[in-house]
Amino acid sequence: MEIHWIDSPQYQANRRELADLCGRARSAVEDQRLAELKARVREWARLNQAAEDFVNGAP
């Protein structure tokens, strides 16, 4: 069975960490990590959309 990046343990761990950081007060170091995770999630969304567009035949 093939595992896609979105199903990977690293992806799932990053999503859990992001959800945890969003829901509470953070230190400066945690704010930096939150910004990093948000950027990573945006990149995943961009890649996912590009793959979907490719599969659907969009230019």
C-alpha cells in the first residue's frame, strides 16, 4: 500500500502541533514555530491544489 505525504506520520504530527499551538498563549519561540508550521501548511495546500489541477487537466 502506498502512503502519500498527507497521510505520513510527520504530516499528522505537524498538524497536531499546529492545532495545539493555535489554541493557547505562546512564548516567542512557540510563536516562531507556529509561523513555520503555518507556512508549511500553506505550502502543502499549494502543492495539493497543483496536483489536483494536474490530475483534472487544468493548465
